[in-house]
Amino acid sequence: MSQKICMLGTGLIGTFYTMCLHGQRSRDRVVAVYSRTEERARTFAKEWNIPNTYTDMAAAIRDPEVDTVVIGLPNHQHEEAVLLAAAAGKAVLCTKPLARTAAEAKRMLEAVERAGVFHGYLEDLAYTPKTLKALKSVQNGALGKVLWTRSREAHPGPHSDWFWDPKLSGGGAIIDLGCHCIEIGRNYIGKDVKPVEVMCWAATQVKPIEAEDNAIGLVKYENGAISQFEVSWTYRGGMDLRDEVAGTEGNIRTDHFLRTGFEMFTDVGLGGYVAEKAESESGWLFPVGDEVHELGYTDMFTDMFESIEREATPMETFYDGYVVNAIMDACYRSAESKKWEPVELEIWRGQTGLQAERATVAYDDEHYLIKEELLPDGRKKVILKHKETGQMSERIVKRYED
């Protein structure tokens, strides 16, 4: 099968999406494109060999050739586009964030479910090659119980003017970048584990805007796990994408963009585009080999289209986008109140009643194991706690050569 796509939006995200769609599976084609201006629609269509152009969003969605609508529009237009796609009975895939608020996201979720149309949340950074491999390891139990995650995204700020206006975007660095980090954390901890409360700091440190340009947040989950995010619109030198996961049996660190093993120095300049959010083309540079693939677009669209064809549920749906929006709403409330704020979920489809339990390990019938380590002289030492008395003790259990 092949997918015939209507692309809504011709900015950076629309370009990345179309580049991916016309590249990887190749049989999938954008057959209609919507832009606010005829000139931009025609330029984009010529570049990507798209037969039909529109400046009327509803007409583009209703194009009889179109099977699937891909939304790459400014945040304030997502709900309108989703409602139109649902009314037309078309499968709909929406870029991140799903909406500006949880209330807006809930209306969108209810619209697609009421219409019975396929819906996918285009959270590309949940699909990067390293993230997918790390997630598989976590799901296979390689780290034991996940206790903590950390996700960082930092760069000099968005490409488009509308994103700097919180009335149109819904916020600042949290709504732009925090949505990525939060969903990455949810995947590692488990999407069926309920996020319960949030503590968040946010500030406008540099930019002359009404939204936050930096933020740090903690998301507490019902099972006791903590997910940390760091986001910035003032980071210099490119785009910093890093994640960490820590569990009872191990940990994972990933670096997706700046430090990937491809480093270059040039005094005369590269002579063109280096990588997304790169600020210069000379000096030390960090190009990305296959940017679309490394940012997760390839595996994301493969998952979406194969799910459509199998009539299955993709890894990321509008429901996931709704949960992320609810968490971000709590982040904004916490940034104002300077307190832990509850995550308000009118719709929750995961587990309930989980308890935050210690992941203790028994050493023997009488002791818990606190720690074991190999000493510099080759001896192995264990630190123990007596189960009844609580007394701490240590033992040398063997030498390395034994």
C-alpha cells in the first residue's frame, strides 16, 4: 500500500516531513499541500513535485486523492485542522505539541475518536534510533525498575515568528521543547504509569518575550519514579539533545545531535547548511549525517503508516499528546505558584493505585544488600542492613583472584 498525503504547512517542519516522506518509503507521496500564500504553496509544490496546491485548508483536506492529513502548522491552528480532518473522515497525524492546553488537546482527541479516524502524534524525538534501541533495552528489563529519567533539549530558539508569541504557541520553551522531554520520560517509565504532580521553575532570562526562555521541571509518577527535563531557548552553539535513564540494575545515556562522533573544523566555512539550529558555518562544527533519520522522522512515519495499513495503534497517539499537554499545564501552574502542582487528567487509561515501593534486594535471610563493590586491592566488599535491628555492617566476601 501507499499513502497519499495532504501536507498542511510549508515551513521547516513541513519541509522535514516531506523530505522524509518522499525519501524513505518513497511509495508514499504528498499529493496536496496547503500554505497561507499561493506563492509559497507553488514554490513548495515545485520543489517536491506535488500536483495540487491550496490556500484553503478545508479544501486541501477534502482533496479526493488524499488519504492522510499531516499537520505541520502553528500550534494555534492544530485544533481547527484536526476537526476538519475528522469531519472529512481522513486519517490525521499532528506535529508536536498536540495543542496549547490540555483542554484543547482533549477536544481534539474526542473529535478523532468520535469520528473513528486514525490519529497519530508526531513526537519525533521518541523515535530517534538511539531512543528506540534504549527503550527496547529498558522494556526487556536491562535496567531493572526505572527510577529516574532526564531529558534535555536546548538551542537558540524557534525558527518561526509565531512561536515567540505565547498567545499563538501556548507558551515558551516548555511548550516547544518540554513536550519532547516529557514524552521521552513517559516512554522510559511506562506510559501506563500515571503522572501525579509536577514541580517546575521557569524564567525569561534573555529574550525580550512574554514567555519563558528557560525551564527545569520534575514530574513525579505514581510508582515513585521521577522524570526531569531541562529546556532552553538561549543555548548557544547548536542543538543539545541528551537523555539519561537510571534503574535499579543499570543506566543509559544518549546524545542525539551535538556530540555524535562527527566533528569538523573549518576556517573558510562549510559553504551552506550545517545542521538544525547551528549558528555558524565555520570554526568547530557538528554536522549530522542523516538529519531526518537521526531526529526520528523516518521511524516515526514508518510506524504511523504501517499502523494505518495494519489497522493497529501507533506508538504515539493523540491520547499521548493529551497526557503531555496535561503535564505541561501543571508545569505552568507550578512555575507560577512555586509549589508542587497536581497533573489534572480528565481522561486516564493506564494503571491506578500504584504504590511507590523501595526496590530492596535481599542479601540473605537476615540482611538487605545496600551495596557491593570491588576494592583497589582486588577484594570484594558488601554493605548490609539487618532486616530486624536496622544495624549496618560490612563484609569482605572474597578476593578477586578467588
